[in-house]
Amino acid sequence: MLHILLSLASVDLIYVCIILSGCLHSVVFFHPFILLSAGAVERDYRATAFQFVEMSGFLSFLWSKLMAVYKKCGGRATLLRDDEDTLSKKEALLERCRLSFANRFGDSNGDRMCAAVAPARVNLIGEHVDYCDGFVLPMAIPLYTMTYGRKAKDPTRGYTIVYSGSTDEIAKISRPYDNRESTDASSEPSWASYIRGVLALYPHSVDSDMVIESTIPIGGGLSSSAAVELATLFLLRQLTDLIDDDGMRREDCAVLCRRAENLFAHVPCGIMDQMVVCLADKDHALKIDCWNLTTESIPLRASEDTAFLVTDCGVRHKLACSEYSSRRKSVEDALKKLDKKSWRNIQEEAIIANSCILEKAQVEHALHVVSETRRAEEAANALLDNNLLKFGQLMNESHISLRDRYRVSCAELDELVKLALSVDGVFGSRMTGGGFGGCTITMLRKEKLETLKKHISDNYSGKPIFYECRPVAGVEEFPVDGVYNLV
């Protein structure tokens, strides 16, 4: 379905964009008086050219306004990528942000307000290998974090104020932003370290007032941290008017936010979460080679008949963070003992042959890393071949390896997987995320979705929370001046 989006950004500028569900290569819109054509659309879904013919009178006026926007946007006009359900979720978050901002900072009339929105992600397969140069296959899902704010009225103020709706806390993040050892930094809420990291590493940071609202469960293994990092970065890029002029590709944004999490939140995460939150395409999973950071969008061709169900087990075990760090240290030490620089091209036979120089746990951890990387690559090929049975089998093997070799599952996750696999029409199910609580991801025939949810609700020992998921696009700046979809 073709939509025309009109957003009145000011009395001087009129934005006209074209929205088309599905893969877009070119657009032509006919009107009795005008022919509007847009050129090829790249990954970031920005049109490269506009052209009008048969212009006179009002059309000349409209053309002049569009050219002003065209130049302001560096020759590109933003193209929204959302279906109506996804757009309504983002608009609801925007209203929450506006209300929170008014409650915490007062009237924003006359201020230039900006917003950015970033999705959650679920990893279909390829767990605990993004920090081992492996292949991973995540997708972005329609749970969102939105940042909303303005520049500080006093540019020399020296601090940023952030309100989190999820925790109902305010953080005052003082300059210098890169001072991780200051008294102010040590007294900040834990979530503020992710924002401080982005403020410190983005070279054009400004002091600001901002609020954060989210529908992503914290600690559920759906990457709430990467979402808040990227939403913060894309808000800063707007507040500094450098969204198109700071020289940062989306891959660069992902790397910056990963460094922020490593250095300031002290989480030794890999690159997967930030990459998929930045680069995800609608209706696609994203195959990421974490060795060289190349990516490939993998279409989910059976999405009309197939469903993905994320199930939150409802528990968060306290050992998750420490065990995550210990697993990473284990495989890093094993790699040194094997006298290799990367896990790539190491075969399972080589690990078994050298098991005498490794600790027993290191052997199991190493075997998981090598086999999971292979499974992720095979799973991407299975999706390309639309071989859902093979994909489901690989998901099941992944969970067994995470449970028995890497030992990052828990009783609740194992119970959910067992219940899912007992339902006819389920292709595969596995834990997703860091483990020790959080969520499972299950692929099944869409017609069996309600059957599966009822079966789990009736038989699971805890209280599950379900998220029906489809692959959505990645982080973006979000218009705050009114968005109207017209058929």
C-alpha cells in the first residue's frame, strides 16, 4: 500500500515522503498536475532524487519548498518504513515522552524538540559467539526505546539531565563526560553509565535535557542497553544538526555504542546487539560476521505463515553478569593456550586433539563456540532456502549446546523450551540472550500461535510474558511535529 506522508516541520518547510511496504527500489506517484519520482533507495531508506514536471503556479511554490528541504537534508528526504501497527507503537511512546518531559522539565513551547527510536532485538541463533569472531543471526523486533529532548538553554551549563520512565529516576550527568571515576559518575543510577559513554565518545556532544521511555523489558536478553545507546546517539546527532554531516556510517554508530558499553558500563559485550539495532531491515534477519563486521540481510520468506514468539521466563538470576564475564574470559584464555588469534577456522577436531592443554570447562566452552558459529551460518542458508525444518533443528541444537556445553541456561528457560517443543507445529525453540534467565525464542506455524501460548500458560511453573515478533527496521530519528498517514 502506498502512502504519502506530510509533516509540517515549520512555516517554511514542507516534508513530502513516500512510504511503500516491502522492498523499495523506485517510486513514481501520479497526480493530475505533477509527476513525482524518487530514485533508488539505499539501506537507510533515503530517496536520492526528486523531480517535478508540468509545474506552474502553486506547483512552483511547492517545488521551491521541497528544494529547501532537499538541500537541508543533504539531497535526501527521509522515507519512513513502518506499517500502521509499528508506527502507532512509536507514536504512543512519543506521547509518553512528551508527558514525561512536561512533568520533569516543564513547558517546551518554542524549543526545538527532537526524538529518536531504537528497537529491541532477538537473536535467532549464534549465541555467545559475537565476542569470538563468529556468525550471528539476530533480527530487530517491535519493542522500542525512545529518547526525546532539547539542547540545554545555557550551552555552558556543563551537564545533561536524563529522566528514565522505566525506573522513574533522574540522572544528572556532569562534564567531563569521559571521567568515569568522578564522584558524580559513581553516584549515578546504573543505567546512566550507558548514556555517559555515548556522551563521552560522540565528539560533538552537547548538554541537553532528555527523557527515555521504553517497552523493552530490562534484563530480558532483548538488548535494552543497545537500544538506549543508539537512541541516545541518534538524538545527539539531531540536537547538533549533524545527523547527515558528522561522517558517521551506521556501522560507525554501532562500534561507538559498543565501546560505550564496554568502557563505561563495564559490560564485555560483543558487537551483535549494536549492529542489528543499527542495520536491521524490515522483514529480514541480519547475518553478521563478527570477525570483519560484514553483514547480509536474510529475507524471512515464510513470514506470512510463520511466527516468532519470544517468551520471557519472568526471572533474572543475579549471577548472569559475573557468569557472562567468566565465560568470555574462559574462551579468551583457551584461545591463548591454543596459540591462535581467532576462533575462525578452528575445527572441533582440533579442540579435542588439544584438550590435554585446556581445562575441562574450556574444552566444552570452546566446542560450543566453534559449533555455534557453524550452526549460525547453516541457519542463514536454511532461511535462504526456506528450509524451516532445518532451521528449527539448528535452533534446538543451539539450545542443547548452550545448556550442556556453555552452561548459561537455567531451569526456567529449559522448561519453556521443553514445553514449546511438545506442541505440534513448532519448528524450534531455544534460549536467547546472555542466559541465566530472560527469554526464549520459538519459531512455529502461525496457526499454532494461540495453542502454544495456552499450553505454556497452563503448564509453566512461572508466569510467562509473551511477545509476538516480526522483523522490523533499525534505529532512526523520529519526527515530533506531526505525522499523518494518508491512503
